[in-house]
Amino acid sequence: MNGAIGERDLIRRISVILGGLENDDCAVIDAGERYLVASTDMLHQKTDFPDIMNPWQMGWMAVAVNLSDIAAMGAEPAGVLIAAGLPPEADQYFIDELFSGFGDCAALYGTRILGGDTDSHLELTITGTSLGFVEKELILRRRGARAGDLLCTTGSLGAAGGGLWAWQNGAKSELITSLLEPEPRLKEARALAKSGSVTAMMDNSDGLALSLSDLSEVSGVGFLVYQDKLPLAPGLVEMVGQENAIDMALSAGGDYELVFTLRSSGLEAARRACDLTVIGEVVEEGIWMERAGKRRQIERLGYEHRIGL
Amino acid sequence: MNGAIGERDLIRRISVILGGLENDDCAVIDAGERYLVASTDMLHQKTDFPDIMNPWQMGWMAVAVNLSDIAAMGAEPAGVLIAAGLPPEADQYFIDELFSGFGDCAALYGTRILGGDTDSHLELTITGTSLGFVEKELILRRRGARAGDLLCTTGSLGAAGGGLWAWQNGAKSELITSLLEPEPRLKEARALAKSGSVTAMMDNSDGLALSLSDLSEVSGVGFLVYQDKLPLAPGLVEMVGQENAIDMALSAGGDYELVFTLRSSGLEAARRACDLTVIGEVVEEGIWMERAGKRRQIERLGYEHRIGL
């Protein structure tokens, strides 16, 4: 292979070597009456931590992104493991703040840091692993969406992309905080799982377009997104204009909302579970966006690590 | 703080920030009828993979060291997650071999790679996270050793240290394979757990001296080691001499044997469980080695990452 390949293509290759991998936000293990779900994410300075991030925020983010994967399965968190490779320049203040960030994020979401590993490293590298449990009848997966279901999201879209833009362009914006301190949707996810209305779910951490592509592949369906229904992050359109705001909602990584499908009869129950926005519907095939009666295809663009091969 | 501090001191500091961490090879989580145990280890090119290692062996090692932590709790493995940060020079062959190493090691020990994360990284960095389950009445911890118990080990000691020496000195030795392809003692650990004779256990991955120090601290006891009973790795004394061989057994990292204590009435049952060597006894305090009636203190030396602060 020449040149870099995307993370998703690499994962397909690896899956063949390993005899098949499930395609969900977490691995799923039978734990008797419940499923154990587990997810691991490696973050490092250069790619994942914008220069403006303070060490507490780095710690927060490392835990938050892992808890978001637990949320996406409808699970309750049972703890987080942290492996931290600390660079030579990490001083006492840095380490104290970093580990306080880990602990504070875990505590806010009702869980804790169980342990881990520390190491010295050229570049700050943090691998968080989150564990959770979910009742077997409540687990939510990426597969299960059916044509006719409603497509929904929690919260707003494009906040992290807008935050990155604001920071890079020297603009003041509350979206910068959204970028630096993401909030995993654990409470919303549990309530949605208990509502019994959700047919498929994942988080949109790599952008809505890639999430729809992943859901589409696993569920064997397509999506139609109503452009005017996208809940763009507050202040985003005013800052970057309508077109860029839509692009950020679709393709910028760093939002940690839940993207999910509902059987249409379940909309009321889901609305009682949490605030949500219906942004489209599940169709037979293709991934489309519609505005004023016109449809265009949504390209499979989003945040992917490029890996040299 | 000035200068580097050792990993164990850093962990004490972190433990305070996080409100206390258990001091076992794995984190322990209540999973209903059983305990879930989980461990994470970050390995990277510079520190953990000798230059002679091939990519398959890197994969093998990343899984093996994590499974050794599952073994040390008396647990059955339930799966391994891998986060792999791949450097730009990693080509198709390298990646295929690396992931085959992950999968082959997991399969040999009756488990599998559940999933994970891939990323690009300046330096090859692999964080493995192993999960396991153990019946509540069978779990083995570092605490529990009592004065009068027997001190034992599986297998032989100093193999990895000898392998490193052989490689660095251009000597031919089968110990190089022990260094590069460690074998976690899962089968032995399960059988020992079921024997009901073990009072405390951990692996000796950082050398026997540090293991004894850790067990001593957690159990509130001391140890007396009989120097002549140490099962030095085959060929080690011939290669490096008696004194160096003892030093390697005590202080070189990279062995993955089980170090454990037995109630003395349980020796027969433990011997039926697996091959073991009684290397000493649990005493009230201090960590000592005895030879020909003379005792000397064992220094708390072993493999510790030094982390810049």
C-alpha cells in the first residue's frame, strides 16, 4: 500500500487478521446477567490536545471521550483505567492537574479511576479504558436501524468544530469550552435505553457524516437528513456562516453527542427520556441531505486519523 | 520535585489525588456473582521493545504482559483491548505481523482481541488492556500473606535478565526467547487459586525484589529468601556466573512468573496444582536472603520506569 490510509480502512484490515471485530463504540462481553462493555482510546499531545488546553482539561478529555463510548451502548460506567506516558517536561503541577482532570471527570459522571499504568514518553500519551455494565435487554448497538425510523441527535452539532475555528481565528466563543471540555451523554443515553424506543445508537465523535456512514454500513440502511433541522451549536452560524456551520456539523470531530434512530411510535417516550432533535429519517439506501425539496449526497467526510503505511 | 522519581513513588502521589487506588496487579470491580478484573499497560518502542524484537513478538508481548496481570489475580481472561499508536515507518508487513502477534497470544491463552483504537504516533506505542473474571471466593490479592506462610514461585527466575545480557553481549542463549516471548502463567494461577492454599500473589514482572517489597508493604509482613533454593533459569549461572545470576533473579525485569505465599498446610495441594518452588518463608518484617546461615537484606531494586518531574 502506498501512502497513508484512514483509520477505518486500517480497522477493516486488522479485523480480518484478528478473525473479526464487532463494529460498536465498545466491545461487548457476556458477564452473566448483564453485558460488560469496554472501550479504549489513545490520545496524544500532537493530535488530540489543542495548544490552549490546560493539563486539567487534557485529563478531563481523556476520560470524557471514553465515557462517551460507554454512553453510546446505553451502559452505566463501572470505572476507568488510565495509562499515562508522561513527557520529560511534565512537572509536578502538570501531573497533579492532569490526574485531577481524570478524577474530576470520572466523579462527575458517577464513576472513578480504578488504576492504570504510568510511563515516561517522548510525547504526552494517554490511553483511557472505560468499563461499564448494561442489562442485556437494554444494550444499544450500531445495528438495528430500519427504514422508516426517525434519525435523532442529542444536544447541538458543530460545537467542537466551531470552538476549533474560534481558537484558530482568535475569536471569543463559548464553543471553545465545548471543544476542550466535552460532556459525555451518559444520563441521556441511559434514559434513552430505558425508553425502549431506540433501534441503533453511536456517538458522533468523528462528525455526523462518519457516524451516519458507520450506522449505514452496520445496519444496512440509508439516511435522509433535513438540513434545516440540524441543531447547529449556539452562535455557530453567526461566527462562520450557514455553509461552514453545516460543514462543521457534518465533518468536524470533537462533538460527543448521541446519534440514534427511533421507531417512530417511540418518539414521545424518547422525548420524555431526554432533549433530542429529530434531524431526519432512515431510508433504504444512500446518505442524503435535503433542503427546500432538493437532495444532495452527504460525503463520507469526517475526522479520521491518517496512518502511514 | 527535582529530578526523576520512580514509578512507585509517582503512583503513591497519584493515588492521593484520586482518593486512593488499590494496590494489586488488576483493578477489581464487583460484577455480581464474580469479580471483573482489569489491567492496562502501556509499552513503547524505546523502553519496552529490544531492537532484536520482530513485530510479531511486539504484539505477543503487549498481550502477554497484560494477561500476566489477569493470571496474578487467579482470574480467567475475558478479552484484551489494544490501542496502537503506529509510527510513520510502520509498513503493511509490520502491521500485519504486529496484529498477528496480538491475536496469536490471545488465542493461545484461550481469549481474544475484543477491539481497540488505532492512531498514528511518533513512536510505536501499544496500550493493552486485559479483562478477566474470577469467582469471588477464589480471587488472589497482594494482601493476605502471614508470617509462617511459605514463599513460592512458578518456573524459573532471571530468564529475561539473562536473555537481555545474552543479546547485549552477542551470546547465543535460549533465554533470549524468554525475554522476547514471555509466557503468562494463566493455567498455573487458576489451578493455584482453586487449590485454596494461596494467601497472596502477584507477578514478578519488575523482578523478585520489587515483588517482595510490594507484597511486604500490602500484607504488612517480611520475607526470608533461601538463596540456594532460587530456581535460576537454565544456563544462566554458566553464562553470567552465580552472583550475576542471583542479581538478575532479584532485580531484572521481564520475567512473568507468579510469586505467591502458601499456608504451609497447603503445600501438597499447591504442588498438585502446578510446578512450583518453595524459595523462602514469610516472616514478621524485613526482606532477607539467607545462605549458609548468613542473612543479608535484599535491597528494593528492580525495574522501575523513571519519570521526569
